[in-house]
Amino acid sequence: NCYGFLGAKWNTLPVQYTINPSNTQGLSQEFITSRISAAAETWDAAIRKEIFDNAYSIDPTAKAGIRDGKNTLAFTPYPINALAFASVWMANGEITEFDILFNTNYVWGDADQNQGFVDIQNLATHELGHGLGLADIYSDSCSDATMYAHSQHGETQKRTLAKADIKGLKKLYR
């Protein structure tokens, strides 16, 4: 079984989110927002349902990692060796908020252009899965799944969902 759950889901859809495109690597707002919105649309397309709101917000002051009522995706340094990290807040089986931080201790970009980059869309797709209530999968036999816990520089396979990811999503939201 190559999917798992955090124990909660959103009761009201679509989920609104905010992108803070500020970064120290010179990535444009258009590049960042296009990759993150493409990642969100990947989940929507999997079950032909608006899970993530297409009308995301852009806020260069939004902070990730603090419970403030916004589902924020932002670039920030993080002291552990995680490429990206999702915080998910839950109450009574319902997700109430999530934040995603892209660790600026790594070089971000489009891995199709440079295999040395950590691919934003690849990691955003995975981390948004947590924002929907899906858990990391650690079994090496599930390494083709988007929710597989390990990623590396140059990887792009998590931009698309595996059958297991879609099966888990459908169990939560159909």
C-alpha cells in the first residue's frame, strides 16, 4: 500500500493558499507562482475537482511555519537537512491550516534546466499532498509515488502523481 493519511482532511473545498515569492536566489515571482500553481493543479486534475483554489494570493510578507490562518508557501532557511517541510494543523479530523517552507539552504529552480537544482514543482506537489492530508511513504517499493518521503536534486518525477497517490486522494475527497 503506497499511500497513507495524516488523520485529517479538509471539510470545505477549494482550499485557498498564499505564495510568498520572496527569495534570495533571484527566482522571479512568475516562475515561482507558475510552478506552485501547476503543482496544485496536478492534485485537482487527478480527481477532476477543485481542491486548491485557482485564485491563490501573493503576499511577500507572508510567513510559513506559524499558525496565522493562512496556508502559506514560502522560502526560508531551515536548520535541518530537509529540502522542504510542511506543517499541517488539525482539529477533530479536519485540517485547519498548512504551511510549506522551501529550505533556502538549497538551490531551487527548474531541474529540467539544471540537474543541480531542487525542482520547485516537484517538491511543491509532494508537500501540497501533506496539505491535503496525505502522509509520507517510506517503503522503497513505493519510490515512484509522489508521497514517497525522499527526494533529491534534479528529481522531477513527483511533478506527476502515481496511481497510489491518486487512490489515497480519492479515499479522502470522493
